[in-house]
Amino acid sequence: MLLFIRGLGRNFSVTLNDDANITDLMKKIEDVENVNPQLQSLIFQGHILHESLEGNLYDNGVRHLSTIDLCLRLCGGKVHGSLARAGKVRGQTPKVEKKEKKKQKTGRAKRRMQYTRRFINAVSFPPGRRRGPNSNQAKYDEDYVVRVRRYELLRCIARNCSALVTAMNLAFSYCSNVSDVSNFVFTEE
């Protein structure tokens, strides 16, 4: 029986008797390639030919002019380190869908929002410690808010006489009609 061996970097042929078994084939390969039979792994038609298989080569499906692949057995065992964990992180972390965010304002609208936050809303709180935008601070009654705004307006007028126009504009933004503006600007406590 003539067999072709596709070996380690080269191909060669082996001649055996018809009643030869797998152990005889491994010994013949050892003579040609100097590879220990314990390190040999023979593959024929996708199946590994073990020494433990009973019968001769013909009984295991090997025919005249067949091709057998020769590979070296790899050392087995546990893998330590990062190779053992490769690809496992993605499967463990849950997929969280992205939330839709509100579009940020730009340009004039952004400046208007900053002005409102820094100057208009800041007046409604009492002097002293500033509260954050998310604080659960109790709402002030309207009289207190009016007094604080009046106080801020008088401070503005005292600093600069030309600020009277600014004060009037500020008063118009807080009051609904002209009589309220005059009461707001010119009345004393």
C-alpha cells in the first residue's frame, strides 16, 4: 500500500503492507521525519487516526494512494492571563440604549438664557448664600420678591444716576402697567 504524507513543510510517500496498522505507519513516519510517534497527529478525511483504533489501516478507511496529513500535537492545559478572558467582557456588560438629549441652544438664544439665569432669576432670591438651580428651596411669597427687586433697583440707582433708564426698563419688565412702575420705582418702605 502506497500512502502520501503531507508533512511538516514537505510531502513524502510511505510504502506499507496491506495489513499494517496505525502504529506501523507512525513508526515509518518517525524513520523519515524524526518525529516521535507520541507527538504525531495523523488526520485522514477530517478524522484523527489514533493508535487506539483497532484493526489495520484498510479497516479504518485508508486505501492505496491515500493522502494523510501529519501535524504535531500541541500541549494542552489551562490558559492563564488575558487570553482566557478574551472576548468575554462584551458579553457580560448589558447594552444600554442612548437617551435622546434636548438640542442645546446656540447664539442669541443661549445668551438670552445665560442673562436670564445670571441676572433676572438671581434677583428673586434673598441676599446671602446662593442656591443652586436644582435646590428644593421653598418659594418666596410675592411681597418678599417685590421688596428684594425694589432693593436691587434702589442700589442700581444709587450707584449711577444714568442707570435710571435701566431701572425703569427693569421695572417695566416686572410690572404690568405704568402705575405699578411708578409705585415700584418711587415708593419707599
